[in-house]
Amino acid sequence: MDFELTNSQKEIQKAARDFAKGEFDKELALELDRKHEYPEKIWKKAADLGFIGVHFPEKYSGQGLGVLENILIAEEFCSRDSSIGAALILANFASECVLRFGSDELKEKFLPPVAEGKMLSAGAFTEPDHGSDITFMNTTAEKDGDEWVINGSKIFISNGELAGFYCVLCQTDPESKPTYRGISIILVEADRKGVSATDVGQKMGIHMMSTSEVNFKDVRVPYSNLIGKEGKGFYHVLEFFDESRILVAAQALGTAQGAFDRALAYVKQREQFGKKIAQFQVTQHKLADMATKIELSRLITYKAAWNFDQGRIDPKLTSMAKLYAARTAVEVADEAIQLLGGYGYMAEYEVERFYRDAKITEIYEGTKEIQKNTIASAVIGKLK
């Protein structure tokens, strides 16, 4: 088994690290966090340099690389700044539904603007009354001639108010048994008549990202906006989650690394009782535990990404990666605050923001409880 990154992957990793170091200004991050503003200028620069949509084919303005290269960028961005990093790596959220299942026409029309930093994308999956349950949708899409007529509401939609289009999970056959066999994904442009997005309000972390409720009232789109096969949307989204969970794991991994780096730098220069905090054994043991959890998170996240790039779908592995990396992010960020003491509670020292940003990785793209369900189901198998 070869655990070494290729020279090309190392170059991508370094390029992402250098870009983040040069562009992710601390004072700007604090300001954007306070104002709840999207880092638009940095996003456009990242797109110009090819960091957005690296896993898109070159004909769609990508670099034809894999999920592993994409998560290497995500890790570097989030370790430099958990908030700016999260906003950038999710700029193309759910566009993979178009990439993996969409028609050539949809790919040609919508993927290049995403990769070029001209448009954000969004996945409209979660509903107010359903949460993690996507086996039935209250949002409906009915055929009317050569169009779909869509009605319903979605909640907690990342990029909601800023997206150029949504990949919307709809019930296209409410009579199907089981109900999830009547679900489809339909692309809806944000400027369609009847589409509206409203910010969900103040939230704990990821302040730079727009998180919204999106409503569809008699929204008409062409039948050709169907993504993948009619009635197969549930299965398409499950496969998409198998990819997106790896990205969230990388977000968590980078957030954990960033919090650790700041804590390590602090304890190496801060003195108490006549010596560096890093010289106390209790501090050293905390650092050892944190470093171990981060390394284990990195190993399983990289493996999950590599495995996906081999063409294998493994929900158990990707759920394990997200579950463990997200828990690590929360625990490491919490311990980082503890190591900084009162300073850790202050915005200027950043770790409190890393802590706030870490928690979302245990919630979106399937809560930790959903990940455990997926893992347990794979472990137990079918019972006779």
C-alpha cells in the first residue's frame, strides 16, 4: 500500500496552501464573520486559479482531477480559515448532481459558470417537516406538457440566497410505493418566476455562507431540466452524498488542523508559573491526543476520497470519514480554546470561530446519527 501523494497532488496541496496564506486575511475574516458576508472577491480569485471545480472535466472549465485533489484543496483552505475555507469549498455544492447524472446540455450550460466563479450552486434537499428523512418529499413537481410545475419549500439550503441554480429534490410520483421511488431531481434556475429565498437568520457558525429557506410557487421549468432519470432522484442523491460526505470530512479535517496549529503556536510562546505552557505534561498529552485524532481523520478521509476516485461507492467508508473527522473537529477546537484559556474565548484569537464552524460538520450532509445508521446497516447486513 502506497500512502504517498503524487508529485502533482503535492503541488496542488502547496498551491492551495500558498493561495490561502496570501488571500485569507485574518482581519478580513473577522469582518466578514461579523457582517455575515460572502468572501466574493476571494472566491472569484480562487476560481480564476482553478481551485473551484477541479474535479470537473476540462471541457466544463475544470481540471479533470479527482475527489482526492478536491479535498486536498478543501483541507488547506479550511485549516487556514474555517469560515472562508468552508464558503469556497462549497461554492459548487450539489453541482456534482449535474456532473454525475445531468444531460450534456445541462452540463454545458451550468458547470462552466460554476467552475469559473460566475455562479454559485445549491442543493435543495432538506424540507421543514422532514429533516434527514428524504424518502418522501412535500415538494412536488407535476408534468404540464413539456414543463414541470414545482411547488414546495426547502430549508437550511447552503448558498440559498446567492445561488444561480438549485438541484431540487421533488416528488414526481406521489403514488409510488415505496415513496422514494417517485422522487426526482430537477434543476431550477434561481431567477425563475415563483422562486424566492429568505435567510434563516442568525446561526452559530459558518457566518460567511448564505443559509436559506427556498420556496417554489408554481415554478415552471422545461422537462429537460430533469437531472438523471425520472423516479431515480433518491438514488442519485444518495450517490451524491457519498461524494459530498468526503468533502465535509475534509472541511472538518482542515478546521481541526487550523485550531490545533493556533493552539500549538500559543502554548509554545505563552508562559505560566515560570515556564512555557508547552512544557507541562498535561499540555503535552492534550496535544498528543489532538494530533492523533487529526492524523486518523486524515487517513480515513484520504482513503474515502481515493476509493471514490477508483469508481467504488462505499457509504460505510464515507460515513465513517465524516463521522470521525467531524467529531475530531469539534473536540480539537474545544481543546484549543481550553489551551488558550480566556484568550481562546476571544474572537481575535480565532479558535472560538473554528469551534463554531466545526459543529456544522456534525450536522449537514447527514447528522452524526444518520452516519451511524449507515455504518451500522453496512456492518449488520440483511437479517434473515
